Amino acid sequence: MDRVSGVASLFYILSLLALSTAKPSDKVEHIWGDLNFMHSVVTQSNLGGLGPDAGPEYLYFSKVMRTLNDSFIDLRVTALTTYSAAAPDRNGVKSGGDFGVINMRSDTATELEFSLLDSKTGEPAVVDKFHFSIFDLDTGKREIESISARNISQYWVPTYTTLRIFYDDATGGTKFVATSRGTGDDNPHLPEELTKDQMARSVTLSYEKTSDFYITYAIEGKGAPRNMLFSGRSMLLSKTEPEEPPLPPNTTTTTTTTTTTTTTTTT
């Protein structure tokens, strides 16, 4: 063995030793991916303890994200506040489309925690960047849908959006409130195939370097129950420009101006 080969072998052995003795917290992973419900399986459906399954009180989507290194990530949805549903058996994956669904009674609101978990270990999986889209935010005879999203990095809506968008004092996030009337016949079928009206009632959010995110879903007014329809990427990403979340009211930007005075002495 020549000297170069010997050094290379020694370096390889030391690298293996370093990996075997590294603590889990020393391991830094860069994960990229996006949520996709088309091939996901719901393994637990008991959001807020309303069933139809018994056991842990959450909604669990398995293998909802595939990363660049071919590992899988699951999505767990937990209701952090009171959750009321008319048809909890509808919670899960929408039949025939790449959407997740959460059913809720009107005149109620709930804060939902979405947690990304490693499919093998169940541990939190921090993803560098991913998207989350919500569709069909509209109004009924007496109902008005809205969502409030915290800690988003950007959002996408068309210039003709029908959503009213503003800073939400209650959650510290960005609120999207429906203003246009909808029917069951105008619901989208695929996230990447939206009509102009469907795009106007949808929003795509982006998150960075996190394993969990929080959305408050609300239906104002007494009326028919509604379904929160969501997915990962959407057609909005290719058809619209990203926008920054609105700042809290009365937020001011301070600009500091430096004045330089030059004194000239004549002799």
C-alpha cells in the first residue's frame, strides 16, 4: 500500500468512527419535499376524539411526503382547541383527488397543529422548505370560511383573489377570509388544475426549517357544515407571484440618516 492509499484508508476509518460515535443531535439533515396526499393512507382518524376510530385523538396521514433521499415523512394533525364536526368520518383523503379533508360544524373555530414526523422513527422531521395549500375558501348562505396561518414565510394568491388578507391580532399570523359565494359544484378536483374561480378562492403557503405548523380554521355564522380542503403544492405556484405576510398594524420602519459636516479652515 502506497502512502496516498494509506492516508485515504485511515481517513475513511476515522470517518466511520466519527459517524458511529456521533450523538443524534449532531446529525444535521437537509430535507426537501412537498406534501402529496394522492398515495397517502390514513392510519388513524380520531381528530378531537370524535372518531370514527378509537385511540389517540389525532388524524394521521402516513407517507405524505417523499424526500430527495427517498425517505418518507408522515403528517399528524391535532386539534389544540375544541373541535366540532358534523361528519368526522369524512376526515382523511378526499376520494378521487390529491386533497386532505377536515370536516367542521359552522359557527365554530379550532386551532390545528400539523406535525411532520419521520415515518420510521416517529420523531419530528425538520423540512428545509415546503408548501401547504388550502382550497375552496368561500361563503354560504350564512357561513364565512377563514383560515389564520402563523409563521409562514410567503404566500401565493392571484391578483384577482376573493380572499381578504390581513394581519391577525388574535393569532399573530396572516388571516385569509372568504368573501365570495360558493357551491359544492365548484370544488377543485386536482391541486394543479384549477379554474380562475378556484384559484381566486385558494391560497398556497410556504414554511421553512420547521417540523410543525399551525392553522386556525373558522366558520363564522350558523349554517351548513364545511370541509377544509388542503394539499401541498398547487397551480398558484406557477401562475402567481409570492407575497410577504402582512406586518402588525402600527409597525414602523426606522431609517437612520447620518449627516457628515465638513469644516474647512483658511489660513
